[in-house]
Amino acid sequence: MRDSSPADTRSHVRNEVAELLGIAAVEIDDDDDLLDHGLDSIRLMMLADRWRADGGPDAMALMADRRISAWADLLR
């Protein structure tokens, strides 16, 4: 994912988060706090574990800023 464009990375992150939360991806804006959509620490850890396997950020980095735009920046 590190070679993806910013828009592709945001879309990928949004889709993964939406799937995990059981909501439509279109319900999540780039700058929404994902806690407002039901993200909890268990699900955040699940995402962090999945992304760490590909060299992504750890859970603490994700928790520091819980927006799609911030996570996409970390994953690029």
C-alpha cells in the first residue's frame, strides 16, 4: 500500500474500517473521528495487527489520531 496514491490509500483504509464496523464506507468522511462511528480499542487493535504485518503503524499511532486521513498518511 505504500506505493498507492493518497486517494487510493484513503479509500482502502475507509473500506477496511467500514467493513470492520459493519457500516457503509460512504458513511465515513476522511476527517471523522472514528470513535463516533463505533470504533473501539479491540477493533483498532485488529486493524493495527493487520497493517503491522505489512509494515504499518502500531496501535498507539492509530489511537493518536483516529481519522481516515491520518491513518492513510501513516500507511503511505
